[in-house]
Amino acid sequence: MTKPSWTSRLLPLAISALALLGPGAAVAQPPVRPDIPLGTDCWQTQPGTEQRLATLPAGFFGDASKAVPKPTIKFTGKPLDPKFVSDPYPQGCGCPQQVETKITWLDPHGNPTHDMRHAVKQQVDQTTKIDTCVRRTTDAKFKGKGKAVKVDIQLVALSLQSIAPLKVSFLHGPDKLYDVFVTQGSAQETGTMTFTPNSLAKNGAKGNVKLGSLHVDYDVEFKPKDGGPSVKKTGLKLLLAGTPGTFSQFAVARR
């Protein structure tokens, strides 16, 4: 069957950088500089993200499926596994501060209880809103106010899902609805982002950040809502570029 010709239209992900030094992440010893060490930026995709696909030709969803002309898919974030978000890089994203942990005490019958005299077991539940992680693979060492510093970045994880299903018509039988999922591919290239501080002090730095470029390798999966085999397209390419944002960072001790 004929495969679709996919275009590299941009998924308008809201690229932003927020480098915050958590408690105990570094020992505050002089000399202190407002540099940003390599690390991972983790965020939740904002509403309004959409992707227009090239026409899905007849036969893409099976021999009897009709063509779907240039569908536009609206996406929302599909949260990643909390353990993957919190695990240190490269086993995970390395953003434990973005995972919420809830501990519930259970009595001998398995019921939640606030009476610690009858509590015999803990139930630990972890959740996160994070669906995208990008790794800064080099340090941002500021050389002065207003002086831009470029760092290398690479996509670690991406997890999006369609807000509404895609409707596909067939020559015989009823229409079918497919949920659409986008995830990171297996071959990510290195990109760049630029930090420009407009405020530098020993207790931190603030300024503007701009995505230079980020080449993304991604996969798309169409899952039928009524069950059955999925249809996949892997190794797709797109280029993200030029997205602006701001950053705020607490001082990081050099050691």
C-alpha cells in the first residue's frame, strides 16, 4: 500500500527554560557564579498545539480506507511515566521536583485511615503533568550582562495525544475513529538554545532565552478507539526554531 508523504511542519511546542537550583543540589561555597549547569528542562505542553499532516492516502488504514485530506490534529500533553520523569538522566529526565507524591496509610483491611494506631501499610502514588523533556548538554557560563551564551540541547522525551479522534471513512462499513499519539523517535540530533542575561548577581541571573534550532525525530501512532491494531509511522523529522522565552535561575556554586 502507498505510504503518505509527510511534511516537516512544526509542532509549535512552547519551548521555555527554567533553571532552578533545588535544596541540596549544590553546596553554597565561594566563589559563587550565576552560571546554569547542564540539566533537563521539563514542561507541560500548553493548549493550542496542533499539527497539519500531509494527506493520508487511500489504503493507509487498511485496503478499504479512504484518503484523509491534510488533517489538522489538535494535541494536548500525555503525561510521561512519573518514574521516568524523576529518574536521573540518562535513565530518565532528571526532574524529580516535577513529580508529586501522595502517601496514603491503609488499615489491615486495605482501607485508607488517618488513625495511625491502625495503619499497617503505605500506599504511595506518584503523578506528574510533564510530557516533554529537553536536555541541556552543556553549561551556560555567563560572561556579562547582555552577552549571549549558546548551549547544546537534545530532546529526551515527548508525549502528545490528540484532543479529538481522527475520523476515517471506508469503502465498506462505518467510519472509524483513531486517537493519535506523538512520541520521541530513537535518533535525536543535537540542537542549540541561547541564554541572554539582563540581570546578573551572585544570587542568580534572569534574562531571555531563545531556541536556536532543535531537530526532532518523532513517531506517530494511530490507535482505533474500538480496538484492533494500530497504524504507525516512525522516524519522522521536524525542525523547531526561534521560539523565545525567559529564564530565572538561582546561584549555582562552582565546585
